[in-house]
Amino acid sequence: MNFDDTPQEAAFRAEAKAWISANAPKQYEEELRKSSLGRTVLKGANILEVAKAWQKKKADAGWACLHWPKEYGGRGSSPIERVIWQQEEGPFGKLSGMFIIGHGMCGPTMMAFAGEEQKRKYLPPLASGEKVWCQLFSEPAGGSDVAGLRTRAEKNGDDWIINGQKIWTSGAHYSDYGILLTRTDPNVAKHKGLTMFFLDMKSPGVEVRPIKQASGQSDFNEVYFTDVKIPDSQRLGTVNDGWNVSLTTLMNERMSIGAGVSTGFPELFDFCNSLMLEDGPAIEDRSVRSKLANYAVKASGLRYTSMRAISALSKGERPGPENSIGKLVAGSMVQEVAMYALDLQGAAGVLSGPEEAEVAGKFQAMLLRAPGTRVEGGTDEIMRNIIAERVLGLPGDIRVDKDVPFNKIPTKGRA
């Protein structure tokens, strides 16, 4: 791969750089540079409002969701132009994290399965940040085993009545819409009786309860559905084919998480450059340098794996199982990096407050958030199974319930 800009790409980079320089909310630049996974907050400002304002400004100028078609709120840019934009947007790109589920997962699913009129109605305000979307998949009895879900959808005339519960739904407390995976036929194998819908999160019968995390933040939610009515026109794909629809969402999810998660390496490198150990600067310590070199190799591998996925997208291919590699490596790496940074801090590592802790408690917040990163979008174990079976072609894991009708699968509640 040649990573040098072509003349056209260089012109695009210059245009993007000039527009960002003239329009970015620079009053928040320093705080955004210092923010990290688990702690992206702005003093004296609501980060969601700031993110929406920045996204809307980008959309109005044609810089939102660059790779989306123009008629759906994008720019129709090439995948490499999207990468160039992300490079130039720098710390302001962290504001886009508020929309990663909508832009990276819900949008592609709507594009693939919604009707043309629906796409033109719902996608432009999603691209502009005016409407935020969430993904309603995981349940208390079916997290990484998405097909084990129990939320029911029952047909009633031209509508579907939804009852059940979802959990670990990122951003549900500030979302306007969501895509919802339900069970419509319990008499067939668990992967075959699912149907996907999209719904208004303000619909009667939808209750959102934020979950307090170890970090003190509430990024995740429980969502309850009690006789929620969804028109059949908001069904995505055919009845009982929700598993195939969900694969589009899941593959895009793992690509978005793998490509978008901070590994913590740049922050660790900067920290080691300024940290003094008992025998001198940390950056001059051989064991520290060895650790940094190891993390640098992983970070580089992640970057090029992401580039490979982008190259596949440019050819019109759907994100494949290889994107599980990025998600698996990034999730575990950020936890390792945070733990190593706290080891280097010694006793000071127990302080977590942004005012008193070293580097504003960046690594403490990162460590508290890391387990969620390793679970969301599929656990490490699920990622390893996908890589083993669908990338390396190894024998499949034993699944005794694979062809058993869902309502015949034993549960703890049954005798």
C-alpha cells in the first residue's frame, strides 16, 4: 500500500484542513486533547450539545459522514478521503464518539434494508447529528449470544407489539431512534426466528434506565418495552430473517469499535516522556522502552488492519469477520496500557480524581472503562471464536443448541 497522498488527495487534505481550522470549536481543543477513553468531559459545557453543534456545522458544509451518498446526508467521498478527514480533524473527532453507533452501525443497516423513502427521511438527520440512534441487541439472558434474546414481537394487524428488556445499550438515554432485534418465532432454531425493526425511542411503553458504572459515569442503559407498538413499515428485512440483517450491524460494529477505540498508547508514550523514576527518566529505562516498543507494534498493526478493512469497503465489500481482530486487540490493549501506566505511577496510581491524580487521572478512567470495551460488541471469547472459525477456517465450536427450537432450549428456570 502506498500511503503518500495523490495530487487529488493532497488537494482534499488542504481543503479539509483549512475548513477545520476556520470552523472547529477551538475553545474546547485543549480539553479534548487531554480527554481519554472513560473520561471525555467538557467543563462548563454539555458535551452532547457541543457534539451536535459541531456535527451540524460539518453537515451544513458537506463534511458529515463523508463516505455516505449525498442524498443520505453524506459527501460521496472515497474511503481514503474519509481517513484523511479523520487525520485532520484530530481532537475534534472525539466529539463524533457521541454518534458512533448511529453513523457506524445503524446507518449502514438502514442503508441496506430500509425503503428508499425511509432512507431519505431518517438518514440525513442522523448524519447531521440532529437525531441520535442506538442499537438494542443485548439482553440479560443473551449478551454476546445475540441469538439467545427473548424480547418478543407479536403481529397485531399492521403493527407489532413488543415486550421485553435490553441491557448495556450505549447512549439510549439521549437517543431519538434505535434499531431493535426481536424474537418473532420461538418454534424454530434461535438464529432463524428473529426480526429487526427501527423505532422511536420516545414511543409509549419504552423506559430507559441508566446504569451507574465503576467510573461514576452512565454510558450504558437498561431499556424496557411494555406493549410498545411498531408499524410493520418499520421492519428491516423480512420476518424471521433478522439474523442476516443483524450481521450487517454486527460487522460494522466491530469495525467501528476496532478502528475507533483508543489503545492508550499515544497517552502512555507522552506520559513516559515526562515521568521521572528513581533512577532517571522513564523513557530511558530499558524495560519501559521494551514495553513501549511492544505496544507500538500492536498499535501499528491495528492501524494497518483498519486500512485493509477500508480498502475492502472501497471495493463495495461488506465488513467481514476479520474486523474482529481489531476489536479483540484494541480492547485488551487499552486495559494493559492503563494497568502498566498505573504501575509506573506507584502509590499515586490509587488517586483517580482529575484534580489530584497524575495526568488528570487519565489512566485510572481508562482502566475503569476498559472492561466495557472488551465486552461491548462481543466478548473476547466470541471474537476469538469468530477469528478461529471464519478467518482461519478452524473447526467450529460445539453448539449443542444450534438446531434446537428456541422454546425447547433448557433454561435455569425450567425443570
